[in-house]
Amino acid sequence: MAVVMDEETVHAFADDTEVTEGRTLLADGAVIEAESEQRGVSGLVRDGSGAACDVWVQVVGRELTAECDGPCALASGRLCRHAVALALHAVERRLPWHTPPTTRRTPGEALHALTAVEKATVLDRLLDARPELRTEADKMAVGLLAPRERTELNALQEGTAADVEQALRALDTESLTTGYRPGFGYTDVYEAASHLIEPVIEQHEADVRRRLALGMPDAAEAVALGVLDGLDACEGDYDGDEVLCYAGENLAEIYGYKIRELLRTAGRAME
Ligand SMILES: [Zn+2]
């Protein structure tokens, strides 16, 4: 805001008689309503025994202007006694001389705009407030992690394969850290490539482990097969500047080993 709103500012925009009369009105409790507006304050000020006047004091640039429907001849750029009373009242009560414009929200709009992390917070709070929903929410969680339909399991497998392939192809050769490091010895480019590829696969291994631990072997298997498919899809046809160029032969064999072991341990042999 361009002006500092205090008594002095109010005085600067009113004649002495209006200031004196305005102060009297204020002291008499003549200001019966006052509220912040987008660029000022508005309110109702009683004038002696007469009816209350509708008053609006506005900040325009560095100036105060007023509107008043009372029996006062309001000079342009000056405040009448009612405007003085209202403005001083606002200063005294520390009413903000600016309210942010309000935009109307339709119900559900905020919920729709949440990020995934914010949605998780809402779910936690909802379940704290309505613990009786916990059983149903858990059922939905099971349905999400362990789909039953064959088509859904296929979609999980295909989605995982696409994720893996995309993540591996996106690995940047600039990130290949090779060379000698004291204490670590020499890292060649193939070893450097595996340091980038392994974390991608490990995320999905964690997912397989999680679903197995929850007793969801079909879903775990779908994810595992998806990882192997994704590795297979990366086989062969690389552009010259992909990290995969240095990943060695038979990716599914090398990088899918742990995931196949996980499934084997769970009693699901994978070819
Ligand atoms: Zn007035």
C-alpha cells in the first residue's frame, strides 16, 4: 500500500473543523459499523440525531478519498467529519486497509487441486477424524496393490515395464563417474553404468518385496515380470549416447537376478 495509515495521514486529508467534528463523532460512538474493503474501509456513521450515513474511505495511490451520503458537503479529495470518524476508528482498531480479492471456490475444487503428497495428508487427517472409515480405506488399499482381474494384473506388468524402460533410457551418460578414487580404486565405465542402473531396479525390487510381504504374490509377480520385460525392451537398439551402451549383454539376466530370486523364494519360479 502506498500510504501509511495513521492519524496523521487522516488529518492530512481533512480540514481542521472536519477533524475536530470527526473526533467528536468517534468519541460519541457514532461509528456503528466498519469493515475492510479491497482498497479502504467502509461503514456506517451516525450524524447526531439523524440517520446513519454510508461512508467509504478509499486509498487511491497516495491519496485518501471519501464518499458519504450524509448531510455534509464533501469536497473532492477531502474527508468529511463522517469519513474522519470512520478512518480514525479503523486506525484505532487496526482494521486492514486492504483485503485480498476473494475468489469463489466451488466445493471439491481444492481437493481436486491437491498434489499426491497433500492428498495423503488429507487421507491421514480424514482417518484420524473418522476412524470408522479405516477398514474401508484398507480394503481399497488392498484393491490398489493387489488387483484381482487378469486385465489389471497385465496392466500392472505393462506399466512397470514401461516405467523401467523409460527410466533406463533416460539415464544420462554425463552422470557416469569413472576413474580412480582414493580408497575406492578404479571405476571403469561398465561399473559406472551399473551404479546408475541398479537404483532404478532396486525401487521395483522394493515394490515386489512389499507386495510379497503383504501376501499379494500375483501382484508381486506382475511387477517382477514387468521389470524383466522393461529390461528386455532396452536390449540392443541403443543410441550411441545412452548409459545402456555400457550395461553389458543380456540386461534381464544381469539386473533381473535379484528380482527372480525374490520370486523363487516366494515359491514362484520364473523363466
Ligand atoms: Zn459525511
